[in-house]
Amino acid sequence: MRALHLVVSRRPSVRRGAPVFAGTSVPVRALIDHLDRGGDLEQFLARHDSVARDQALAACALGLEALLEAIPLDASPPQRSLLPRTDRDGVIQNAEELEAAQVVGRRVRCPGCRDLVFQSWPGGWDSHAATRCRGLAGADERARKAEFKRRFSSLFR
């Protein structure tokens, strides 16, 4: 495999600083877009004869190596608790590890944002999830409630 500077370069004077194949003005993005559209490497090389085959393959290999480095290690599933952990005020702190029977009717800290304390679970969860829970990423109220219900399904009967 080639060194990065022999495969890809960036200069302000070439393509406004976009990454190009070294020694050419062919943007690396052109290869990515071509492959995304279902094209094959040989078609790309035929269209861009200034790019060497081994240079394009080296760019793909470098990209895959970077991808492998960027993939996070999946966390092992947390061990579920058999018992509620409460703070000094009796508020359940580990609801996400419990089942509905252990939390219904009790004071529970929101498992999504950890801010709100529900005075009697599950009372108020839907309003909180729809508009205020900072631990959810849904775009609208319906999506946020669905995400909350999916993530914490063990807390509902």
C-alpha cells in the first residue's frame, strides 16, 4: 500500500482544496459518488485515465482502514439489577434495569434524561417524553414517545 501523500492530496489551488488523487485534479469524492451509484472501478478508471488503478485501490483500502478505526466497540449489555436502587428520598435510580412490577406506583427518576422524578410511575411519562425529556432524539412528539416506549419497554405493562 502507498503512503497517504502518494494516494490523496489537498491543495488550495486544486479544486478549492477538495481531496484529489495525488498528481491529478480528479476529486476522490468522484470515486465515492460513482461507487455509491453502483458503478464499478473499471468504469471510473476508464472515465478518469489520469488516476492509476493501484492508486484508486489504495484510496479504497485507506478509507476502509479509517472506517475500521472509527467503528466503536459495542458495549456489552448492562447487567440488569434484581432490586431497585433508591436515593435517600426513596426515588428509584435504576429504573432502566427493572421490570414494571418493581416501579409502578413508586417514585422513579426518568431513565431517559435522569432529570425528572416521576411521583408515581408511570404517571406523566407520555407528556414528559413528548416535550421535555432531553434523553430522546425524536423529531416530533409522537416519535419521542415511541422512542421512550421502545427503549424502556420493560417499565410498561
